[in-house]
Amino acid sequence: MAQLAAMRGSMHGLLAAIGSISVLLLAGCAGSGSGSGSGSGGETDPTESPTVAAVDTDSPYPDSVAVLGHSAATGANSDPDRPGQDALENSWATGSNPDVRSVASRVAEENPAAAGRAWNYAVDGSGLESLKAQARKAVATDDVPELFLIVTVDNDMRCDGTDAENYEPFAEGLGEVLDTLEQGAPDSRVMIVSQWGTVQAWADAVYPVSPATLGDSGPCGLLDPETQQLDPARIDGLQSIVEEYQARVDAECAARSNCETDGGAARALPVNLDTLSSDLNHLALAGHAALAELVWQALFP
């Protein structure tokens, strides 16, 4: 993006209007940009129950996977041949690209019953209201997935000086999402994955090639207005906003018996020009692959 204000809902885990947080729900384990609910790689409509392979009830791995959220989950802008478009096959969550080895593909390697049973409900630009609808849709199917992955927060951040007023409404809305999933998939394990990278890591990667991307007069701008250099105080300020939203996520998760966090694992994602896509706001193929590995290790250490 050319301006920081436009980042809201696009840069995941690092941006100025972000605080990308991912949620994973794993049951029974001790969309695309238009929200179509496409299968891994875009094949399966979850409103139609697929033929279910024989389920290995002794497997510690789920037999189906779904992802809810925004463009962090759709592989947005990760295919250089399709700039600005979603590439579901590259999604770290449910993608089928072997170069990514998504969470869903790894699950299928361990539990053959999960092969071809991954669905992407994510909608680019989604905030909590869209996420609520995605959750309701996911649990209303005849074949409720055993593993749900969710990315949220980005599009609910305001970056206009009023985020402090939004923390509690955000928490309440996220609580509704988690309630829907807890009630509709009562055997689910829930893992909330922290934002990938940090504000500092993203700023350090982007500033040398596109300082204008970081420029904004509001609280989410990362440059000193006079020098146009990275401003440590602004970077810390934005990270603090992210942490406030994360604290609400942690609290909502802790209030539910089937929820846990990744302990900050996704923050270890290396943020550089190899892992960022050309818009500097989404993950490239290498970034999706790296995030898939971090999330997988958090799920099954």
C-alpha cells in the first residue's frame, strides 16, 4: 500500500492498523476473498458435505480443517502472476501448494482422513461482524470441521486515537465468535495465534524500500513528521495498541475451557523482502510457508 491508512485490514501482524491475531480451534485432538468457503486450493464448498473418508479415531490429528478471517488467510497477493488477487492454494492455513506445506496439508500427511477436507471461509477486509457470520456458517454445516483457524483484529483497529474506546467492544465481539464456535463445535480445542512478526520488524523491513508506506499523521504512523525517519516512540506506541488488543484476545480465550494461545510463536516469523509480498502488507509464498511451520509447531510441538 502506498499509505498507512490504507493498511487497515491488509498488513497482517505488523501494520499500522493491525495487530493480526489468529485463532485456531482444534476439535477432537487431546473463502476465498468473496467468502465462498472454498476447499483447500479452492475445490470444496462446505455447504455440501464431502464424502468422508474412514476416520481414524485414535489419531491425535483432526480429520478436517477450516479457516475464518480476513486476507491474512486467503493468500492475498502471494502469487506474482496474479497481483492483487487471492491465491487460496498458498494459504498457510488451508492451502494445497506443496511449497507452503500448510497446516491442513500437514494434518492430511498425518491423518489421511483429512485429505481434501479443508475449507477457506475467509473474506478479504473482514472485521468482527464478518467473522461472526463466518463462524455461524462454519458450524451450520453437516460436517463441522475439527480444526478451525481464525485471523482477526486488523480491520477492527481504528488508528484514529480512539482505539482505547474500542478495546472492550472488540473483546465482546470476539467473545461472541468464540461462543459460536464453542457451542457449535463443543469438542473443539481453540488456539489463538499471535500476530506474525512485530511492528519493529515490519518497519525495519519496509522503510528502506518504501518509507511512504509508513507515513501517517495518526497514531499508527511510524515516521517522525519532521525528519521522516523511523520514530522509536511511534513504533512502541503502535506495538502498545497491538498488545492491548492481544490482551483482550488472551482474556476471551482464557474464559473458555477449550482455548489456548501459541505463546507468541508467530512473532518469530522473519519479516523481510522475501517473506513479504510485493505490496509489503501481505505474506509472500515464503512467508506463508514460514508461518505454517510456526503454527504447526505450536499445535503439535
